[in-house]
Amino acid sequence: MTSTAFITHRECWLHNMGDHHPECPDRLSAINDRLIAAGLDMYLGFYDAPVAELEQIARAHPMEHVKAMMANVPEHGIRHVDPDTAMCPHTMQAALRSAGAGILATDLVLKKEIENAFCAIRPPGHHAEATKAMGFCFFNNVAIAARHALEVHGLERVAIVDFDVHHGNGTEDIFKDDPRVLMVSIFQHPFYPYSGADNPAPNMVNVPVPAGTRGDAFRQIVSDIWVPALRDHWPQMIFISAGFDAHYEDDMGSLGLVEADYVWATEQLKVVAEECCEKRIVSILEGGYSLSSLARSVVSHVKSLADL
């Protein structure tokens, strides 16, 4: 039995915000190519992401907002939600698949069919607030998956770990003051979306870091802040908002992580997951826009999840 699921769907390639937009279909192609080149396809369980039901999305977003987003899809061309975020005719189908990937991953892990899962999906989700699409994000995939674990599977405590270069403002918006959910994160600050550093909710362990922060400082944050907070919360499942744009090759941000840092952090999270929650981890792709470093980082992260 494979220990790690890899969940994606071809419809996630069809979402396109324009020829020169950094959140592009080639991101998933680069990951797929690198996965095959590394020989990992032999060791993972591959699953097609299902289409999430609107009621499942409405656990994280009000149904009126969900329906308004669905009704806003253009028949042709591109329609902007904000200056950075746009819909094409295929966007909502891709977004429903992306949310469905996290739901399927949660089901597979909690039914003990696999130990952990990685969702190679787009559009990403962690900037999507309860009633606002922004920052390349439409629905908050990790929040939808976490709510599914809490409200369908009856878990009492979960944790969300976010190592994207940008603050997961949407995830914080949805879960602020919900004691069932602990969120630990790092993010470059000051930087888009210019949030997370001032008066975060008590269940948010936000660690803003300056431009130029490298792996040694990141590892110290994981060891000294994240891991103790996670152990105090004792989650029954860990979700990862896995953004790889803090890599030093990614010019979307100005941090200095490398693949070895992502592997090291993944190993620390696996230790906590083994202690607290029967190894249950669901990791969902967020950012990462330098195609080479994104693909290398994802493959390194997935190899660590799969003990390869």
C-alpha cells in the first residue's frame, strides 16, 4: 500500500488568467514533469480531484458568496475580480476541483486508506477570505478541507501550517477566534497582503520575517515557535498550506529558502503528526512561481511525506 496520495485534475490546468500571469497552468506541468523525472510516480497513489459540492464550500464561505462567484464566470475571455485575480470560462470548474482535492485528501487520510496526501491544484486558496476572492485565490481550499475534517468527521482540533511567502489572510479571516483551529505561519513582512503582523487572533501564531530571511532563521522559528505551539494544541490532523514562493529563486518574494529547508520542515511536521494525530497530514499547494524551484521543492516535499 502506498503511504502518500497525489491528488490533481486536468481541469486545474484550464484556469488561465492571461499569457503572462505568474499563476499559470505551467506550474502544474512543471511539477508533473519533475515528479516523473524523479521516478516518484511509481511510489504514490494517484487520484483525480472530485468536484466539490457547493454545500462543502459553504462551510468556509457564505452560500450567497459562493453562488455569486459561480454566477460571475465569463462566457468568453477574462473577467477581473481584482487587479491580480481573474476568471476565465474554466476558472470555477478548476476551483471546484481544487477544493474537492482537499476534501478527498481529508477523507482518504481519516479513513486510513493513506497516511498523508499532497494536492497539486490551482487556483490556490489561502488569500480567499470568507466573502472575498483575492491574491490569485477564489475559494480557500485548506479552510474547506479543515472544516470538512471538523464538521463531517467530527474532529475536535486541527492545525494549519502555512509557509508561503505571503500571509494567509484568508485562512486567518475564516478561522480567527475558532479555538478548534491553530494556525502557525511565517511570511515576509511588510509585503502583500500587508496583514498578519498586528493583533492576530489568539489561535494564530503568525511569525512575520524581513526580506532576506534564510533557512537557518526559518528552521529556528519552526523549532522554537511552531513545534511547541503545535504540541500544545495537540491537533488530530495537520493541514499544510504549501507555498514554495519563499524559495530564493522565486522573485515573487525576497526570502531565501531552499529545497532542504522544506524537507527539514516537513520532517519536523511529520514528527509532530506521529506524536499527535496518527501521522495524518494533508498538504495543499499554494504559491510558487519560479517553475524550476517550484517543481524541485514540491518533489522534495512529497518525497519527504512518502518517506522516500
